[in-house]
Amino acid sequence: MIDREDAASALASIETARERSGALRRYAHAGDKLIGWGLVWLVCNLATELVPVWGAKSWLIGVPAGILWSMMGPGLGGSSGKGAGRYALMGLAVAGFFVAILAVGDIHDQLQANVIVSLTVAIVYIAVGIWSGPRFAWIGLVLAALVLFGWFQDRTHLYLWLALGGGGALIVSGLWLRRA
């Protein structure tokens, strides 16, 4: 027979293991998504840096491709439709936020708009990290730091910085999460 304290301790250990297992599963599923979005950031920001007139239009292909990539397979919410629906609604909320900020801020500069979108993506990762696991928060913090560093250090090559720094950070983070 075990006493109440041993039973409570065993139940607490089981709950801790369950939570850790869930977080590791979310990390592994999210890794592929981050790699996909990292490639979008890399390609579209490089295109915008190298071919400014045409390159900015690459986002019209990159964003839908990233969304389709994100919808394939299990995601952050697991395999349930409920989790997928929540993340779809979160995506719509974030997209609405982008449109509202760009409209209210009367932002017509594409570089500034890119930075606002990039920083918003960073804060979303931080928020997801608060609820789903600290690795997401670390990714968001690193991404925000890279974007701000590029903005304040060398705006003339910010697209290149966002491509290599931001896109590279997402790809490396995706690989890191897949190994969780």
C-alpha cells in the first residue's frame, strides 16, 4: 500500500510527463511549419532585395504557399480539428491586425510594413511560447532581436538581413524543434 503523499507525488509526476510529452509533440509538428515559413522569408526577402520592382510581388506567391504548407499535416494544435480551427482563427486575427495597423498607421513604405509584420510574427511566437512551450518564446525573442538589429543598424540592406537573419533563424529554429 502507498500513502496519500506517495500517490499524490506519483500523480504529479505523471501530469508533468504528460505536459512535457505534449510540448515535445507540438515542437516536432511546428518544426516543419517554421522551416516552410523560413524558406518563404528567405526567398521573398532575397527577391525584394535583389530585384526590388518584381521582388516585392513574390510575397503574393510566398504567403499563400506558406499558408498551404502550414495547413498540411498536424500543426501546433495537434491532429484535432478543434486545434486547427483555433490556429486558423488566430491566423485570421493576425492578418486583420496587419491590415488595421498598416491602415491606421498610414504606412506606405514597404520596408516599414515588412518590419511591422516581422515584429508581429515575433510577438505571436512569444505569445504561443507562453501558452505552449518556452522554445516558441525563444524563437520569437531571437526573431524580434534580429529584425530590430537590422532596422537600427543597416536599413539599406534590411531585406537581405531579414532574408538571411529572419529566414535563417526560422529554418534553424524549425530544425531545432523537429529534434525535440
